[in-house]
Amino acid sequence: VSGGARHARDARSELLAEARLAARLDHPHIANIYDVGETDAGEPYIALAYCGGGALAERIASRHPLPLAEIIDIAQQLAAALDAAHGSGIVHRDVKPANVLFDAHGAVRLSDFGIAKLASRDALNTGTVRGTAAYLAPEQLRGEPADHRSDLWAFGVTLYEMLAGRRPFDGASSAAVLYGILASRPE
């Protein structure tokens, strides 16, 4: 097996293992995962609850700034979802408005635990940076292990974005964003 094929197989196995881990979470503000597996062709799949209310990213883009009462409501629901995940020893590692979905009734459903890790296992990934650049905590950028505080950083970035209608650290390139996170303070 070539190195590339082995890497792809390992990545697929890791994705499925992490999805099964996230499927254990049962909370009203976490999108339910109904099934995890591989197709007959060997492609991984995750069957997730349908969230017909769109994503927070879409709301921010179309209605920024959001009304303060709505921001508080979303923040409380998102914090409850993170508390449940962290209480189960799971670090999401990619909290961002695109992963905050709404069901048909408008309730928050945190999704995309595809790069989540058990907090106790994350030490094995020191030096690995995963996630979306604008929401990565400084310790993640330095290659240190992510833990619940990394999710809280991303939660704070998401709150900032809801309030200001823009990210606290932005730039023309990913490198500029990463530099901003490590070396500057937002307005």
C-alpha cells in the first residue's frame, strides 16, 4: 500500500471513529448523528439530523449585527452544547458559525464534530493543527494540544462575529489571520 493510500485509509478510519464518538452525545443543542459508516464503494458517510433553519453564518451575513436578545439566546444554547460535549470529554475543535445550525423551530444544533477528539486522546496529536483558521485558539496555532479552552476561544470569536458582523481577526490570507490571532488585539 502506498503512503498516500495508507494516509487516506487512516484519515477515513479516524473520521469514522470520531463521528462514532460524537454520535454518543445526546443533547438538545447538538445535532443528532443517526448513523456512521462506509458505503459499498468504501466512502465514509455520516447521517446527521436535518436542520432546516440554516446556519448561524447565514444569519450573520444577512442580518448583521444580530439583535442582542437573539445573540444571548444563541450563545446560551451554544454554551449548553459545548458544556455537554466537554462534560463527555469531547473537544469539538471547529466551533464556528457555519457549524451552528438551527432546527425548524429555531433551536441551536451544534454540528460537524468531524474533527472532535476525546480530551484525553488529544495529547497524541500535539503539533497537529486542525480547524478553521479564523477560529483557532493561539495554543492550537502553536501546535499545543487543544482542550475545552480552545472551544471557548472559538465560542468567543463566534460571539464577537455575532455582535460585530465580522471576525475579530481577519486578513487577505490565512497567514494574515493566523498572525493576527497570535500578535494583535481585535478592535
